[in-house]
Amino acid sequence: MAGLRERKKRATRLAIRDAAMRLFGEQGFAGTTIDQIAEAADVSRATVFTYFPTKEEIVFGDGSLAIDELGRRLRERPDGETTIVVFRAWLDELVGWFEPELVAQQRLIREVPVVGARRFQLGGELEHHIALALEAELGPGQELAAELAAAALAAGLRVAEETAAERMQEEERALSPGEVTDLLDGAVAFAEAGIAALRAR
């Protein structure tokens, strides 16, 4: 049954990430080995690599898969559905990312160069998917505008993540759904206004 297989795969991914993040917190990123992660998650070393090709990839959990899914949705969106609408709906599904574990993720981004570099790459992949969709939406001669708007959307998500992590750390609590929604709305507001201005021209 496909649904059961997918649930088992999802559970294995979560077990690996949870074990890794706990070990990173206890003994540091550099001090944690793949073998230790595998043992803590009760899986084989090969299974860890099946789900996460590198140790830094584990820090971002489903991040790469989620960005690939956004790219697919943007390519396959129905005629008349805007890039912003697809992106905002995709953001709503990222609410699970805005959990207390985001604090540990942001700390690793700041303190571990390879983790920070991977976050930069993911941001670039996100921008690329959005820019391609906006180029098709805005029409010929708007490539620069599309790239600028895509960069604004990607930066908005990054700032929302950083703000959420800072607030959770300072207040020692998880954010409410309403607070998360406000952050995500802010993540798209600037780019949305810019795109609207371009259409008005």
C-alpha cells in the first residue's frame, strides 16, 4: 500500500533528523558522525545516506524536497493562477518548519560554514524556481524584474525564519498559528507590491 510506504519513509526521515539535531546540540556538528546518527535513529549508515546525502542536509530536513515541490507546482499551475498565489499556498504548508527546532537550525546556519553554505544554496534554488515562473507570468522584457521579485520572496522567507527563531529563543515558547501567518504574510508583502506595480505599468 503506497500510503503506508510513504508514511514509513516519512517516519524514518523524521527519526534520522530528530536524532541528528539532538546529537548536534549535545556534541556539536563537527563532533557528530553519521554512524552515531544512524545508531541513535536505529537505522543503518546506508539508510541515513539514502535520505540525506550529506550531514548538513539533515539540518534542513525536508527543505530540499519542499523546494522541488514548489518548482513542480509552479511549472504545472493552471492558467491564470499567479506565482504569488502558488508561493503563498506553499508557505502555508511550511508551518511545521516554524517550531522550536528552528532555533537550533538557525544557530547551526550561523556557526557552521557548510550548513550556512547549504542554506545559501537552497535559497538560490528557491529563487530560481520563482524567477522562472515570474518570467513566464510577466512576459518578455521582464527578466530582471522577475529575478528581483524572486530574490525578495526568498529573502522574505529567510527573514521570517530568522525572526521566528529569535522570538522563540527570547520568549522560550513556540509561536502561535496567527504569529506564523503574520510572518509569512510579511514574507510576501514587499514582492507582491512590486509585482503589482509592474503590472500597473
